[in-house]
Amino acid sequence: MIRIGKIVATHGLKGGLIMTHVAGQSNWLEVGAVLFVEIRKDSQIPHFVSSVKAANNEEYIITLEDVETVEAAKKLVAKHVYVKEDVLKEVKTDSPLMWIGFNLVDKEKGGLGPIADVIQTGHQWLAKLDIEGKEVLIPLVDDILIEVNLRNKYVRVDLPEGLLEVYLG
């Protein structure tokens, strides 16, 4: 599954929700689709979309089956939302925000571990990893990126010589 967004607020009094997403377009989510809401870390609960309206290219106003009150909706605010990869097959998926949880693989050193988070600094994205108990930031720029594989959930990079040594000594 791919982390696609986050529930950021309730909407109305009947359990409506505002969900931000990183797909970059507003035509991928449909009534009947399944969204997986991360209630606890590594525990995604499926919810069926019963209505959907695009607010813009970054937000949807949605209702979910079995979420019929504002109180029930409030329990989902600030939760991450995931979808299965096939939901996004028609969507341009080059946002680094979608790569959270993917394994970062260096051309020379091999697997470095999963991307814990991505951070945008100006026009550059950084992947945050935990390597040997230390926080490591890897720039996600065209000069370093070799391949992003959505199916197998990995990002292949060619790290500059000495970059990891700056963090790991």
C-alpha cells in the first residue's frame, strides 16, 4: 500500500471529512473505493468511500461508510490514509511523499532501509532514514535518483561518495 494522504478535518455534521492527498490530480478517488486509515502505527483499517467531491487538486471532501456523526469523524482526524497501488495506476505518481515506507537502495552499498519520512526544503526533497540508530537525510534529486519502483516499493539511488560517512563516521 502507498500512503496517499491524511485526514485533516471534519466537514459538516454528518461525518464528512476533508482529506489531503499527494496524487496531484483530483480524479483518482471514486465512490466505492477503499481507503485504509492508519488508526495505530502499522494498523490500517479499510473504509469504503460513500461520497467524494474534489475540493481542489490536493483535497477531497469525503464520507465513509459507518462514519455517520461528527464524533465518529473526529476520531479519524490527523490519521494517515493509504491506498492499494492499483488505485493509482492512472495517476502520475512522482511525488516523494508517496515513497514513505519504500526501501532506499544504493547502487554501491545496497539496501539502506525504509524511508521513514520525506521533508521538503525549498525545492528539494529529503528522505529521512534511520541507519545504525542515526537519523540520515538523503537528497531526492534527479542527479541521485536512478529508479522509483512502485510495484516493489523501492527507490534506487546513486549516492555521492562520502555522503553516508558524514552521518555514520
